[in-house]
Amino acid sequence: TGSTRPQRLLKAVQKNASRGDPQSVISAIDRFCHSSEWAMNVGDEKGVILDSVVCEVSPGCALELGTYCGYSTVRIGRLLPPGAKLITLEFNPDYAKVARQVIDFAGLQEKVLLVEGPSGDLIPKMKEQYGITTFDLVFLDHWKDRYLPDTKLLEECGLLRKGSILLADNVICPGTPDYLAYVRSSPRYESKYFKSHLEYTKVEDGLEKSIFLG
Ligand SMILES: Cc1ncccc1-c1cc(O)c2nc[nH]c(=O)c2c1
Ligand SMILES: [Mg+2]
């Protein structure tokens, strides 16, 4: 039986990147996706916007919803301040298996905790199981129909504080209309759209950055 796309992406990292060098892992994945096979990583164009938000927030504690192969996990992890932690949730065990190896190859395993399972079940366990008080930054990049329910869950579980930042991928393509309407109309959020393109394509997409006002 053949390999999967995540497995081929991992092989490209192992072949073309340098162990312990997160930037080389990012570049190897982008090269693979530009010249070999498209894959649903946030990519280099939206990735630069993600980087700027991570640097601005400089989160002590961050959450990523949707790990996939770990590309954005590495982008975020490489920019975390010393002692900061990133928890990343992935539902698909095959993706998680590849992502663990990508994260380890980048040398970020001390900063990143990958948890397998459905975000809707794991979010309510964050405080008791992982000792989280609140998240300074949440990157939403899992499944468009889970953005809104998981945001409401984060609110209800007291996992957001005044000033917590939500950054959401794919708000145009594939699109998350209910989530956008919510964060743009709710008095509890100040929201801003960063226009960009679907990873590795010319199709419009963008990131929505929303500040929780408490
Ligand atoms: C897969 C796909 N096909 C065509 C257009 C967009 C996508 C696409 C792109 C992404 O960045 C995604 N991120 C997280 N989760 C997704 O499901 C997802 C899907
Ligand atoms: Mg995405």
C-alpha cells in the first residue's frame, strides 16, 4: 500500500531540512507544497501574518486547534518566548503521528504539547488536565464548523482573558461565515481581517484577528 501525503511531506522534511532548525523545516514544507504536492498548511504568505501576530502577542500560553502536519505548530513554536508553551489539538491520529515527528525534527518538543482528540471534548479539560489558566493566543485552523462552537466553549470554560487574541485561518476559503458574523458583531470582540491568499495559490483567503474584550 502506498504512502499518504502527510507521510510524503514528512519524508521531504527529513531529506531537505536540518534537525533542530525550525526555519529549515518550514522552508522544506513550503518547497514541497509549491513544487510537489499542495497541502493544507497555513503556508508562507499567511504564515508571515501569523508570525507577526505571535511576535506581537508573545504568548506565555498558546493554543492551536488543528495541527495537521505541524507546519504552523513549528511557525508558532519557533517564536515563543523562553518558558512559553503551545498546546496543539489534532483529531486525526495519522496527522498527529506525522506532526509529532515534524515537531521533534524542528527541536520544539519541549515547547509544544500535541494532544490527540476532538477539540470539543479536550477544551473543557484544559484547566484540570494541563494546568492552564487562560490562553494568550488561540490559532483556529481545524474544521470550519468547529470554529464558533469551540470559541463559545473557550469563553464558557474561562479560558480567555481580557486581551486574549483569536487568530482564525480560512475565514474566506473554505470559509467560516457563522464564526465571522459572531466575532464581528459581538460587543465582546474587536475584530480585524487580514486579506491574503489560500496557501500556495492565487485564490483569496485571509486571517481574522479578534481581541477578546472580557
Ligand atoms: C482542503 C482545502 N481544499 C480547498 C480549499 C481549502 C482547503 C483547506 C485549507 C486550509 O488551510 C484548511 N485548514 C484547516 N482545515 C481545513 O479543513 C482546511 C482546508
Ligand atoms: Mg488552514
